[in-house]
Amino acid sequence: MMARKGTGGDTVSEYLDQNPHLARWVESLRDPCESSKQWAARREFILRNMEAFPAGQAGLDRLLSLSMAWANHVFLGCRYPQPVMDKIREMADGVEVHEAPVRKTRDELMGRVKRPGAPGGEDGCVKRPSASSGEGHSRGVPPPAKPGPSPHAPAQHQPFFNRLYKAVAWKLVSEGGFGPNLDHFEILRSCVETSKASLSCVIVPLKDIPDLPAGRAQKEGQVCELRCQGVYLGTGYGRDEDAARAMASKEALKTFQGRKVTVKICRRRFRGRDVEDVVLVDEQPRGSAFPPALGYPFPVRDSALLAPPTSL
């Protein structure tokens, strides 16, 4: 059994050196979308908790789902219902993540957190007059922030995707141009990692997704959504996870075929309602709406939007 206390990566490496059969097994659990840093942390999470789950596929699936939820929370800022958050925090005891992303709430980003000495309630936020009091907008106080991405997100992300555009262009030239016989996922992944970032993907069964196009409704298979730095890149459908990921990568690479790419805030469907999402688009006019979103990475207050994924 792996010790609960130790020195992070050194302890894991030593433990796996002593158990080479376990090293091969745990490496088979790595998701192709994970960076080395993300996988090292999630691998330690799995190893520290594997004996607490019953043997068999059901126990393993539960452990892997919780490990992915924890990694999504740490590296992507995703949140889950409180019982899930409490569980993964308890399981992460002793796991060290070096230089983990530091995330702020929307109120913190918008400067709404109470400063020392400023008037406010126990929640640390400045109290605003109610609309019925006749104050608020008339005194220049902005309304509460709507759930969704920051309006500054496109400008913040555009420089990175300008660099990624150039990396993809050079990569495709070296591969002889864009075509159906390329390993689209590997090309996209390598370009993203060259640009000092990582891909994230969500894969779910087609039958579990509402708002599917009419031709896709109630069909067998998987659907994959790719994002980078929280920006939506593309969606793909396939008979299995690998095929869906390959198609999503192909759709994402199509965006890079124009003269430029642009980060925008656009409307998408998510669990039966319209939401705003940060997406990457080219200069070509879109003939149809975006595919429905598989995940909503932005702060929301609606409990329906915060329901856990079906895998948890």
C-alpha cells in the first residue's frame, strides 16, 4: 500500500519502481488529453486511493471518475455538488500539486470582494440597494454579474491563439497540408503543447446529450468536445471515444484553415437552455449553430447547471 504521507513525486516514483507491474497498469489509465503535469498529479491521486475502492470494474470506474473530477477542479476550475467536492478534497489529502493554477471568483475579478474596512456583510461582498428601494442603477451601481464568461475573455485569449494559429500552420505544411489521412488529434495536441498549453476533452455517450441535431438523435456512439484554456475548439461524433476525439480534432483544425482565428463569446445550448461560451472561430460565416455544449466551465448560480456529470 502506498504511504499517505511522503514527498509527492519522489514517493510515487519510488513506489512504482518497486512495483513495475503496477506502473504499467496505472499508465494505461492516462487520458491522451492530459499534460505530464496533470497526469502526474492524478496518478498520485489514484495510487493513494485505489485500495479504498472495491475490486472490479465498478470500483475502478468510480475511482477514475473521482480522480478526473479532482483534476478538473484543480487544473480547470470546474466545480461539482458539495458532497462530491468534499469527497475529492478528502481523497486528495497528501497529494502535492506544484504550481497549481490560482483561480479567482467572478466577484474577485470584477472587484466586488470586500476590502478591509469597507462596509459589507458576512459574505465579504458589498451589499447593494434593492431595486424596490429606488436606488442602485440611478446611483451608478452596476447590476449583479450575469453567469457566464468574463467580457474580457476574448481579448485575454486572443494572443495565445494567434501563436497557436502559426504553430498549426507550420505543422500542417510539414505534414503536406490538411487532409483526411492525418492524425488530427496528434497534430492538434502537439501544437498546443508546443504553445505551452494543454487540451482538455469531455467525452459522453450520444444518447445522454440533449439538443442533438435531428440526424444524431438517439444514435449509438460517443461525442467529444475539445477545449484549450477554457476556449471551445470543436465537437466530434464517433462510434467510440477514439473516433469521437479524432473527429473533434479534425473539426478544430478546420478552424485554422482560414487567414486568421478569432476568440469570441457566442451563444450555445447547454442542458436545454442558451448560455454564453468562449469559442474559437474563423472568418467564414457559420451556416448553422454550434453543437450543444457538453460542459459549462463558467461560474453559475443555477443549481440545474451545477448538476454533476452522469459519470459521477
